[in-house]
Amino acid sequence: MSLAPWPARVFASALVVAVALCGALSVEAWPLTGWRLFSTERQATAVGWLGTSVDARGRETPIPFGRFPAADQHFISVMSSYASHAPAEQEATCVAWARLVRRYGGDTARGLRLYSTRRDMRRHVGRREPVQAVPTLRWTCADGHGARSATGERRATAAATRDRRAHGGPA
């Protein structure tokens, strides 16, 4: 039995070392992997976020974050801490998303709606079709009006506070 040609042995050795390093360092660089894809426990309930734009007729369209430039595709990570952001930062985020929606052909005449979603993954067992997410409205925002939580609480922006003071209202 003869050995494989030296280029094949070098390639195979390098591949084994690369796979072992990715596994040891938990690097997820396809096609090399840290084996996390099937090694994490799946929860009974999957939670997430959904952003929609609302046109002049009140129709909602999911925001295509995947079509945005790479730097603007981090909707899920932004929403995980959105409630703790300052009102001015929330408004700036909404304004930026609305600009991107319009740039990519969407309509934001009535602003944006931000929903938390919940999927009961136990209903997926043994079925091919995905489980539908149940959305719950958490935030609405419109250019220049700041973000409002779904409970009706308005997060005051600096501009709104200035306007109330100018008209004799409380700050």
C-alpha cells in the first residue's frame, strides 16, 4: 500500500488542524465550525423581533433588514436593549431605519412598528412547515415624533420637551 501524494497529505493535515482549532476556539467560519449548530439546547419558546413599515393606507410591510448594508442589519441586537436607550437615541434609531426603508423603496408615511415575536417550538415537532410567530406590538415610531411604547407611554425627546416648555406645559 502506497502513501497518498505529498500535496494531498499536506492538505488533509492542514484541514484537520483547521477543524480542530475552530472547534477548540469556538470559531464559526463556514465550512469550518465550532460544532455549535446542533450542540445547543433548543428552548420550547423562541423569541425574536419584527419591524414593519406602515404606509399611508395603514398597510404593514416587514422591513427588509437583510437588504440593507451590513452595518445596518443588526435589528435583533439593537432591539435586545432598545428599551434601555435614551429617548433621543431611540428616535435617532427610528429615523435611520425609516430612511433606509425609503431608500429601498418602502413607504413610512405612518411610521414604523416594532414587535416582539414568540413561537411555540413544541408545535413544530414532526411538522415540516415553520411555526408562525405571534407578534406583540412593543414600539411605534414616526419621524420627528419620538418612539412610543405600545403601552401608550411616550418617551419624550429633547425636541418634544423643548416644545412643551415653549408652550407653557410641563417639561
